[in-house]
Amino acid sequence: LEATEPTEAAEPTLTARACELQVILTGDLATMLSAAAGRPAADPHGRLAASMLMATMVTAYGEALAAYRKRAQPIPAFLAVMDCGFAGVDVALAGTAYV
């Protein structure tokens, strides 16, 4: 997109709401992961896993969007970040109930 074109990201109110939703989704994901692993809802490993997974998704989306805007293929950009993020989650949570 050209710098003169308005985007949702340029709107502070929408950006703030997106950040708020990201926090809510991360908390919900942490609760679901903890429940699936038979752990307490406030389990720190569940919160870590949820945060890492959400950061992976947000970063992968950003990379895919950047590739798309450059008229490159967004799917390989997205998948490369997802693979890296998932590998990081596997390493960080090795030996816990989440891997």
C-alpha cells in the first residue's frame, strides 16, 4: 500500500482494540491449553505457551502481509515464521505437560 492510503493499522483506536483482543485471546488460549493438559488455569507453562503461540501468529501474519504488499508470495513467508515459532515452543516447553 502507498503511504497515502489509509489503513486500519494507522487508526489508533483500532490498533488499541486489536491489542486488547490479542490479550483476551491469549488468556483464553492459555486457559484452554491448561485444561487440555490437566493443569490449573493459571499454570505458568500454559500462559507461556499461549503467549508464544500468539506471538508466532501475529509475527507470521505481519510477514505474510509484508510479502503480499511487495507482490511476493505470502504463504511461504507465513509458514516460515510459523515453523520457527512452533519449534521455539517445542524447545521452551520441553519436559512440561504441553509437549
